[in-house]
Amino acid sequence: MSTSISDYAIATIGSHTALQILKGARDEGFRTIAIITPEIRPVFESFPVADELIEIPSFADYFSIEEELVKKNAIVIPHGSFVSYVGVEEIATKMKAMYYGSRGILRWESDRSMERQWLQKAGLNLPRVFTKPEEIDCPVIVKFHGAKGGFGYFIAKSPAEFYERIKEFPGQNDYAIQEYIVGVPMYVHYFYSALTGELEIMSFDKRYESNADSIGRIAAKDQIESGIRTSYTITGNIPIVVRESMLPMFFKIGQDVINTSKLEGAPKGLFGPFCLEGIIDPNLNFRVFEISARIVAGTNPYIEGSPYTALRYKEPMSTGRRLAREIKQAIEAGRLEELLG
Ligand code: AMP
């Protein structure tokens, strides 16, 4: 394998965190490729982060151009939209292009019960889960599998209320019932270097969700009278700086997740960017309801770096750029293979 970054390109699908990833890769000196659809073209013509645009009719057609990526020696960076359009199984079994990260981990992350097993092993404080609606004895949030961006989740307080609300989703049997945690949402963005074994906190965010984040603008009486249902559809991300005394806890749980990540089918474990998603209750317990084992969109506000990366780096360091720097250092040290899953 070549040890010169000019022999490689960084490529990803033009959505989610693609702007940040490609800008970061460019700032580190890489040639960049955006895989786009006709609707997305204007975005990439306006924001000049890609040296090359490869157009496909839909992101689901990724495999029709993969050969081209292989010829260009492109390293593909997975993000949320990439995983959802290309598919976990296809990535694990069919993908031929160089893939940054551990494909085996994707399987653990995308299956709710495997994910829970992993996070339990790491000792995290998880919300209770209910295997049967009859067990509901506290407020719960019901999440449909594969629900795009939190759309359609609902809250119930009893089995009766659950059965009443589920009527609105005929034929949908694939859901998870989780204890609803009252507190503030918090998403922690980490980067774990497979090269140095160091864990970094890059930034924090919360999501801006419709209509959950605007229900408080209506009086409770009007909410009840108009029968408003809460939904959690993501529309954007809001930066957060956390209470500094919570940082040791965030470092510890991030490390615990890394330490337990050499899971079956994922011998290299988790490395690169990842995110723990949870709610902080009034007693400052961080109740984790999900892990994303890849870059998350909550890092997008920090294209010019975050207050935390400013403490560690002299230049603006986004998560996308951090990732490109890791790849660059691996290439130059002849260790790229270690970052490819
Ligand atoms: P998710 O799709 O699991 O990332 O959840 C979407 C949104 O639902 C989150 O951003 C939270 O606002 C909310 N949420 C998810 N799980 C819980 C929970 N266990 N307790 C309270 N709110 C939650």
C-alpha cells in the first residue's frame, strides 16, 4: 500500500455529515469525491468541498458506481445516511471499496438487543426496557424500528394507553418499549484513535426535534384540547457546552464502551468517531438510550471546531477533519490497514 496521501481519495455519499467530512479531508490534503443525486448537486456546487462529483439517480444505487471508487483508490467514510441507504448487511458482505471503520460493529449498533447487550457489558446506566406492553408500569417511549429520524414515536403510561395509541400504526409490530427518562437530552461526540489508543471528547449537542421542542410554546390546556401528539422528528442540531464537572464521567463511559467493543465479528473493536446518546436526569445520571458507532450529524455545528477541540488543537478541528487526519497519519506510517474494516 502506498504511503503517500496523493494516491488516495476520500469519498462519501452527499448527505448527513458529507460537507464536514469532505472539507476536513481537503484541509488535510486529500482529493475528495462526493457521491450525489441530481437534487443534491446544487448543494455541492455551492459549497466547494468535493474535487469530484459522481452522480447516481438515488443513493440506493451506490453499488452501480462502486467499481469507479475502487479504481480511484477511494477510502469511503460511512455516516448515518450511508448506512441507511446502502444497508448494514450490504456493507458487511458486498462492499469492495476501502471502508473506514469496523463493519462488524455496525451489526451490533443496528440491532437494539445486541446494542443493549454491549452497553450493559460496558456498565452504562440504561433506561429499562419492556418486552411486553403488559409490563408497562411507568411512562414509556415506544420506538419503531427503522423510524427515520424519530418520526412516529409515542409516549404511554400504561398497557391500556399503549394499546390505544398503537392502533394508529396498524401492521407495525417491530417496536421497542423503553422507560421514558425525564431530563435533558445530551449527545456526546467522541473520537478514539486506533493509532494512539487515545480517547478524545470532540463536542456535545442536542437535537432540535419537531414538535417535541415547541410543545412548550403552547399552554398545557391548549395542548390537551387540540389533542397534540408529541413527535421527535429531527430538524437540526444545537451545540452544548456541558457542566465541566461532568467531563470525568463522560471520559469514563466513553472508555468503558471502547474497552468492551472487541465483540464477536468485530475483532478490531470500535474506533474513530462515535456518539453516546442519552438523557441527563435531575440527579445528573446520564441514562444512555443509544450508541452511534460512526460520525453523527450532531458534530455539524463544529465545522470550525468546538470549545473542546480548541483546547487540544491549534487549528479548527471538526470531527470530519480529525478522521481525515487519522487516515493521513495511518497512510504515512504504513498502517492504513488497521483503520479499514
Ligand atoms: P432515538 O431515535 O432513539 O435517537 O430518539 C429520538 C429522540 O427521542 C431523542 O432525541 C430523545 O429526545 C427522545 N428519547 C429517546 N429515548 C428516550 C428515553 N428513553 N427517554 C426520554 N426521551 C427519549
